[in-house]
Amino acid sequence: MSTIKDVSIATQWAYIASAALSTCWFAWHRLAGRCKWEPVAVSVLGGTVATVRLCFEGSVIVNFDVAQNGRAVPWLRYVGLLITLPVLMQPYGISSP
């Protein structure tokens, strides 16, 4: 019987594989001049974050305290969005400060 952790690990491996395939796909299209660099960057960064989550979970800082009230934030959950959001918003003229 599979546990939740087994399912989580399997889906993370599936995401890493799909990120690798999409990186190759978008890199090929980038070299052919059919897309810009943003899809390649998002695929690479997404796969990197998923690999860090899978390989180093438990051995890196999983949570950190945000404010004086001591609320913990699981930063690995949000780091992918924080890294890729400025790249995704750039074609629309929205840049990060």
C-alpha cells in the first residue's frame, strides 16, 4: 500500500521528468527562433526547485520565521513561484523592482 509520502515522491519525480522534457523542447524551439528565453528559464528553474525539494528535503531549512509573532513559512513551497514570476511577467511589461 502506498503512503502519502510515496505518492508525493512519485509525483515529484514525474514533475522533474516533465521539466527536463519541456526544457529540451523549449531549448530546441529557442534555437530555432520560435520562442524567447522565458520558457526555457521557467522550465530549468522549476526542475531545479523540484530537485532540491526531492533530494534535500529534511536536510535544508524547510521553514523560517517571518515576523515577531513566530509564524513559520514553508519557503520551499513558494520559492518556485518567487523565482519564476518575474520571468513570466516580463513579456507583459511588468518587471520586478
